[in-house]
Amino acid sequence: MNEPVTDLSILQITDLHFLPCLNETFLGINTEHSFLAVLELALVENRTFDLIIVTGDLAQDPTQESYFRILQYLEAIQIPCICLPGNHDDIQLMQQIFDTPLVSCRNQVLLGNWQLIFLNSQIQGAPGGRLSNQELCFLDDSLSSQPDHHALIAVHHHCLETKSAWLDTMIIENSLELWAIIDKFPKVKIITNGHIHQLMDIEHQGVRVLGTPSTCFQFKPSSTNFSLDAFAAPGYRKIKLSSNGSIETFISRMPEPLKGLQVDSLGY
């Protein structure tokens, strides 16, 4: 996947929270149905994408069955796709199943003037995020080896605070180490993450840092404790990467919030 592309069109979808069985519901909604609706919306609103990035929490309770269903949906649209693990995912199972010419768990892609780097922030058995020394070294080596490429970094957990106290207990705990590496490479233009189930768009150290709505339920912004947002609809993010390093991005959401969402749930 190293092609002479001028401008790149990237679809980011995140936090699908698939369940083991097709008709199961979680927090009162069918997360699989909402994912399919968001994916259809993205394909209707945009003619095509060069790449799809799925930034983690593909499954709520990971099983072969849930991952195989996701694989079938993604392969059916015939667009290359990279899947990252979230805190709910089984990374070994993902690497076994998402290993096709179209859908994979690759950690680096070169497209045109851009390098796209995909980092694993999962801590096994914990909800929070951390980048291992291996991941940090990979990032440093990748940026060093491609000094002329603009860079996008995708990761599941957030590296800047959301101002929601409960969510920020799960921030990448060694974010300062991440930023120390990024600070050496001015070609890093953008970091995009999942996990926070809400919009984020912040400029930090010359880098645009983005958070994207989930394809299912949304978290209420600026909340002290776990809280769902009954008024925010599922959505996706489109990212346009120009050959000169400039970025355009927007969020698009379903026309209506999810019906039946159990906003008084104690957690996820």
C-alpha cells in the first residue's frame, strides 16, 4: 500500500462495541445496527475513501464470531482498512482474523506524501492506556526513517485531557513520552483517537489532535462521572490529507440520536 496518491481521503470510525450475537443489545441499543447505519451514511455522503481506520473497541466482549462479522462488513465495501485494538479488544484474536489483503492490523502505511502510523495503547486487563517502550521506539524509528513524509498517528486512547474526570483517568498515562518524540518531528501533523465517544479538536505543540464520535452510544462531555449523552447521534470522521501537509476534517452524524439508550446505566 505505497501508491502515488495526491490527496488522501480517510474514513475514521471508532468504538463499535460489537457483541457476540447478532441481535444482542448493550445499554439498550443494538451496536451492530448502529455501526452499519454509520458506515452506510459515510459511503452515501462520500464517493470513496483511500483508507478506513477503525480506532479500537471493535468488540465489547471479543469473540471470533463478532470479529468475523466485522471483517465481512469491512471486506464487502472493498476499501483497505486498518484496525487498532482498544481496551475491550483481544489483540491476538484481532491479528488472527483481521489478516486479509484488505483488512489488517498493520502498524504503518505509506500513501503518497504521508506516513500513517498506528499505535497500540492497550494495557491488558485495564481500561486505561499506555504506550509500551516497543510502541514508542517504533514511532521514533518510523518518523526517523521517513523524514520527508507528513505523518498521521492513530491510537485508541486519548493523549490530551477531555475535561471529563472519569474519562481522563484512562488517558495514555505516559503521554509526555509520546509528546517528547513528536516534538522532534515537525512533519507530524495530526493525531486521531477513539475511546472518548465524543468530539475533540485541539491544536497542541503544532499538532492537530482529534477525537471522534462512536458508531454507537456517546459520552456526555465535561462530566465528572460516567454519563451517556442521549442527544448526540452516532457518527464518523472524514480526514482529507493534502500532499502539502494541510488537513481538512469534519464530523458527520446520523440524523437522530439512538432510541432506547439506557442513559442511567452505571457503566460500560
